[in-house]
Amino acid sequence: MDMKTIIIDPYYTLIVATIVLLVGRLLVHKIKFLRNFNIPEPVAGGLLAAVFIYLLYTATGISLEFNTSLQDAFMLFFFSSIGLSADFSRLKAGGRGLIIFLGVVALFIVVQNSVGVGLASALGQNPVMGLITGSITLTGGHGTAGAWGKILETDYGIKGATDLGMASATFGLVLGGLIGGPIARKLVNNIGKKPITEKQSTDTVADNVVEVFENAIKQRLITSKSAIETMALFAACLSFSAIMVSPTVTAFFPERFTIPQFVWALFFGVLLRNVLTRGFSVNMFDRAIDVFGNASLSLFLGIALLNLKLWQLLDLALPMLIILAVQTFVMCSYAYFVTFRLMGSNYDAAVLSAGHCGFGMGATPTAVANMQSVTERFGPSHKAFLIVPMVGAFFIDFINAFILTTFISLLQ
């Protein structure tokens, strides 16, 4: 069949992406399975759009090509928001447990990528594919999958890297929600903790209200002034990242030293946040940062999934499924034997293990849902609900970016 490609310009691409997001929101609202496994609205709508585009291609030979110029900008906005949210003063709140958990997670990322690269090589695939079915998509999620996918396609010639990444990230999101609860319950049973009664559950409510990560706090309204101030911070991150990947600057780096632009945006966001808050006592508007970051992520994913060409995944389907099956087993084993023991072999450690399964295979919302499934039955774990959101929300992305950059440099 002769293929005809229709190119969609940036503005129509943005319109279609917003429609995809609205459809995704409707699907998640109506379908219980999507809600239970915390499938993001852009992923639900984007996968439906990808199926429609695939059917159009098989029936007519027409391939839709959506312009990605706005996608790149939204990607940089999203990673800038992660950096601008990374207040290192919060490390004090997590204490020693947070530092240990960061080490546990960092070690697992190395294990996850080593397993992926080893299996990809053994299956006769490009070793970089092991990173796509490693921490790029599993620990990193859909946002990191889309960011690295584009880089691997353009700079390393990995055809269909973005498509493969989106499929792998979706697989991980579902599996992360399936394995966390059962593993934690097994660990809880091993230490002999009994389920709480209804009265005990009521008695713990008063304790919960002081926990910042378990209860909403009063938030400031976003105004035009705060929005402009926040936009200026994002612009600073994007400008710095553009400078750092310009030929003038990269000429000073070693030839094998390659850091993607979104990592520079994230890094400068972290630097800007902590210099302004600690050095100049600037009151950062976290709510505006979150709103802009989340909206950018949704639009970025919507556009990325519009370019998901399912027919290009067929040749990679079996190797990918084998690697992801092994990765799921590795995550289960690591959470059960390593995360639990290093975090203290107690109830808090069991809940943390459930959370690690959530964002080690999927995303922070999945991690929180896993932990809630345990704490609703066995009682609260303030330590876990303090540590996991902080690690999963921003620290993990910075660590993951550093480790991935090192792996890719070694594989060149």
C-alpha cells in the first residue's frame, strides 16, 4: 500500500491535542479501570487517538504527521517546573530516612538500566532499547519517555523510540499499580501487624491532620502578577538550557559528554529555586509552578501520543514484552528484599516498598495509591507519606537524568 503523509501545522496540532486531553478526561471519568490504575488523562485519550490513526493508516495508507515544535517547548516547561519545585530545605523534614530512600532508589535505577541493557543485547536489539524499557520509561514515566524518545530518534537513530517509550511507560504504570499492594501486604503479614479496626481508624484521624503530605493546606490564588513572575522563572530556565546546548558552549565539553536540553532546564530550575529562596528570601509561588508544569506535561503527552505510530512497534513487540516482564520481576524482588530491609524492616518500610513499586514502574500518583491501599487496611504511615511524594515528585527525576546521561555516554 502506498503511504501518503499529511503534515499538521503547530496550531492545528495544539487544537487536536487539547481535544485528546478532553476525551482522555471523559474516559478516565467514565471507566473505573482507568481510575483504579491512575492512568493519566493524556495517555487514555492519546492511546485512543493512536488507535484511530492506526486504523486510518491500515484502511487508506494515510499517515498523519503532527508538528512537534510546540511539544518541545512544553517538554522544557514541564522539566523546568520539576526543578523549580525542588526545595532542598525539605530534605530536613524527611531526615535520615529520606536520604537512605534516595540511595535505595538511585541504586535501583542502576539495576533497572543494567537489566534492560543486558536483556536488549541478549535479544539482539540495540542496547539503548534497554534504557527505553528501563528507567527512561519505568522510573521516568511518560514525560521522561517522550523527552528521551525524541533525542534517541534524532541523535542516535533509534527508530520509533518515542512510540516504544509511550507503550513501555503505559505498561509500567499498570503493572506498578498491580504489584505494590500485594507485596506490601505480604511484608506486613510477615512482621505480624494486624489490620486496624474501624475505631482505630477513627482515632488516627486527629494525628493525620498535622501531616503536610496527607492533607491539603490553604493555597494562594493565582493572579496575573504571580503568573507573570512564574513565567519569568520558566523563561530563565529555557534560556539557560538553550545556551548550554548551543555549539559555542558544547565545544568546551568532552566529545562523549552529552546532556539533553531538558536536563539543563531541570538543573537551572533547581539552582534558581534554592538560590532565590535561601539567598534572597523570595516566596516562590508553588501553585502557579504546579499548574503551568502540569498543563505543559498534559499538552506535551497529548502531542507525543498523536505521533504514536503503532505499526512501527510490531517488530519490537516481543523483545519489549520479554524485557518488561523481567523488569517487573526485578522490581518486585528489589522492593521485597532490598527496599524493605534497608528502610528498617518495619511497617513504614513495607508501605515505602509499595510506594517504590508505584513510581519505580509507573508514577508518583500510582505510588501514593499503592500506599493508600495498605494504610487504609493496616493504619497510617506518616513517614512513607512524607518521603515518597518528595522523592517521586522531583528528586527522582534529577537522579534519573544524571544516571541516564552516564549510561548513554558509556553506550556510545
